[in-house]
Amino acid sequence: MKKAAGLAEDAANSQTFAAVARAGYAVSGLLHLLIGVIAIQLAVGGGGEADVSGAVTELASKPAGPLLLWACFAACAALALWQLGNAILGYRNASDNKLTKRLSALGQALVFAALAATIISFVMGQGRNSRESSSDFTVTLMKAPFGVFLLVAIGAGIAITGIVFAVRGFRKKFTKDLSLSSNPSVHRFQLWVGVVGYIAKGIALFLVGLLVVIAAVRAQPEQSTGLDGGLKALKEQPYGPYLLAAVALGLIAYGLFLMVKARTLRT
């Protein structure tokens, strides 16, 4: 067992595997960029799905789309395994092996595993509209014992995560995970995309969580429509198109931040 654990740790710490895994952040950044662009189109009266499925569909429609999706799947799957290794085996630096950081690694492993699963479903021709998937998931849970309470808890958890993202952005907590540049201009750019991106991502998550809670309380699962539904609901508010455009630009900033993170992440 010890030998197996040692081999797993060596694999997780290999430079090649780490490089592929870090590319997963770049993939997530690219998808956030595409979501932001689609959201801007919605703000000016266009159409589209401003969520992961919409972004993956955009990628698939490009030249060499299937090859792109396979590369994105490999990077996200590698990052999920890398973070799972960090959560189970710990980090190389003893100071990083705090329970909160290892739980964060586990959370990221789950997020990127889900992202990899979404991408591979499109590669296999089984991709689904995430708006419909969210509603179907809500319907299934609402039929289960204590399903409404579970849905409220899930929605509240997503909303709280959004608040945490926004606070992390305001307080620039993300900087401790990066190797910040000594070049003043690059340093300012790293901080700008981090602050704006985290706040916008926080707003988006808060909207998604709020819709889940509303759907559960009102017993209207069709209102649980994921990120796309949350952004479209934002557009219907007073000054909605302007608010949506601002969040869209923030999501683009978050996408740029993730690309910076892929390059400058401390390991």
C-alpha cells in the first residue's frame, strides 16, 4: 500500500503531469471567456446559452472542434486527478497541508471532474442543454424524501460560495496562490483580472443559488435554470442589460485570470 501511495505521489508531482493539469485552468478560462462573450450578446439582444454547455457547443463548432474538445477533456481530467491527489496525499510543502486547503483541493477535483464529464458527453454526441439538465435535476430531487430541504441547502450553498468568491476578490485573497510578476504593469493586470473576475463569478454563482432556492420554495423546478437562466433573469431587472454586460465583462476577466493562474500557479 505504501509503495502504491508513493508511486501515486510521484506521478502527481511529475512535471509533465503537472503541466497538463495546469492546462485545465486555461481550459476553464477559455470556457469562461466564451460564456462572457455569449452573455454580452444576450445583453445587446442576441441569443445563445451563457453557460458551460453553450461554451462547449461554441468550441465544438470551430475547425478541429473534436480535437479541441479531446484536448480540453484531457486537461480537465488531469487537473481533477491532480487536485484529488493533493486532497488525499497532501502537498509537497508541509505548510500547505492545512485541512481547509485540502478540502478546497477536493472541491476543485469535483468541479473539474464534472467539467471533464460535460466535455466528454459532447464529444460522444450526448451533450445536453444545461438549462434543461438543471431543471430535470431539480425535479428529481423534489420527488425524493426531504428533497425540498436538500435543494434549499444546495442552493444556499451555491449562493454562499458566490459570496465567498466575491469577498475573496475584494480582499485579493487569490494572490497567495500565484507567483505575482515583479513587472508593475503585469502585476496590476494580474490583480485587476483577479479582483474583477472573482467578484463577477461570485455574482453569477449567487444568482444560480438564488434560483435553486426559489425553485424549491415555490415548487417550480422550471425556475432552476442554471447559469444561463440566472444571467437571463438578471437582464429582466431594471437596467438589466447594463448589469448583464458588466457581469459578462467580469466573467471574461475571470477567464483571463484562470489563464494567468495556469501560468503562474504556485505548486
